[in-house]
Amino acid sequence: MARTRSKSDLPSKLCPVCQRPFTWRKKWEDCWDEVKYCSERCRRRRNTANSEKHGD
């Protein structure tokens, strides 16, 4: 039986849309390097956030 990791030991990233940290999830096990957004909502809002930053 594998030893479980505590949540503080899991890797985390910062969401570029909402600027909140999010941690690794089991469903992202095979694609963690490609994960950029904390949620589907932030993924959909990515273009809106970019245009606000650049003042377009």
C-alpha cells in the first residue's frame, strides 16, 4: 500500500487569470507540465484577462 502525501507536499502553480495558487490533482498526473489554469472558468476567461492587462 502506497503512503499518501500530505497536501503541503504537493506541487503548486499560480493561475495567470485569477492569480491564485492551485495544487496538483490526480487527474493532472500525466499532463501537469501543460496545466496552466486552475479551473475551466479561468481557462475560458484567459483572453479577457490578457486584454485587460495590455489595455486593449
